[in-house]
Amino acid sequence: MTEINAQKVFIINILADADDRVFNPIFSDNNQIIRIPFLCQNNKISQEALNYLFKELN
């Protein structure tokens, strides 16, 4: 993060591991690393995941 002067890093899982998994991002202790549990669930793109990413990136 230091080399590229990043304030946040996202670790994004593409597919949900279960069809009923709740979208719940996981934050590191300092909130600089954010794990996104999935982008796709039930064979479609999750609008909730996209909305969250767009909000965080702006």
C-alpha cells in the first residue's frame, strides 16, 4: 500500500459460497483492507455488492 500510495485495498471474492449468504464486508483493524464476500450470487451480479463498491470508491 505504501509503494502505490493507496488508502484502501479491496479483496473481492467473485462468487458467493452459498446462495443464501448475507452480504457483509469484513474490515481489517484499521479499516484499510476491506474483504468483499462476493460480487455474484444466485447466477447474477449482486446489486448490493455493486452499490457498496461504488459508494466506497467515490
